[in-house]
Amino acid sequence: MHSGRRSFFKIGILGALALAAGGAVYRKVQGPAPLGRFVLDGDARLVLNALIPSMLGSALPAAAPARAAAVQATAERVKGAVLGLPLATQKEVQDLFGLLALGPARRLLAGVPGGWDQASAAQIDAFLLSWRGHRIAMLQTAYHALHDLIIGAWYSDPAHWDAIGYPGPLKELS
């Protein structure tokens, strides 16, 4: 039990150092974080385009053109959802996407060696699964934030309500 506790502390310290180093490198490369609103830039869009198919799975259309259109529409709804959050939360989401887009952090924290556009479905699924049950609560929180944003964005479209048996808002409340 004693050596298990030491291992836990070592892993925790290494994880914290890795996150701090990744954040420092990100800040060095990107400069100071903007005080403005969330921006779904190219790097964040690549992350979303990779994560959306893994999170939504068979809910997405099977045909390639319809699938690509659904992924893009979901990414835009994620952007809209983030823009509806307080500025401090928008900054946190922007930092999360920035961290995932940064090469060393992507390799270390997500286990994805190449870019997100080159990642296999198995690599992305393994990354999401590892963060979902990770020992570090901050990574679990980041997973749940990504999950809630993507799933919420998908089901915010009335066209997807039938798939889950949701009839829509009550007519009396409209």
C-alpha cells in the first residue's frame, strides 16, 4: 500500500508538470490569451472534426458527404454553445482546444502522435476513453466538457430528436 501511494504521488506530480509544461509552451507559441470571445480557429476545428465522429458514432449518417456535412454543422453548433457561455468559461474551452492542438501536448496527453486529421478512429477512441476514466480529475472534467458540448450540439438540432424519442417542447410553452 505504501509503494502504491508513492507511485500515485509520482504520477500526479509528473502529470501536473506535463500540463504546466504544455501550457507554458502553448502560451509561448500562441502569445497571451485573447480577452475576447471564443474563436473556432483551424486548430480547434481539426480537434472537433476528429472528436465528433468518435463521440457520436452511429448517430452520424453513413454516407460520406452527409457525414461530413453533419460533422461541420455539429462543429458550428459547438461554437454557438461555447459563445453562449461566460467569457471565463469560453477562455477555458479555448485553452483546452489550444492544448489539444499543440503537438507535444497532443502526443503526451492524448496519445495522438500525428495531427488530428491523421489520427485513426482507434487512437481517438483510446484518447477519449483514457480521459473519461483518468486519475487526474482535471482530465476527466475536460472529457466531460467535450462530451457535453458535442452531444448537446448534436441533439440541439430538432432533426435529431426523433432518434431519441423526444417530441420537442410542449406546444403550450411555445
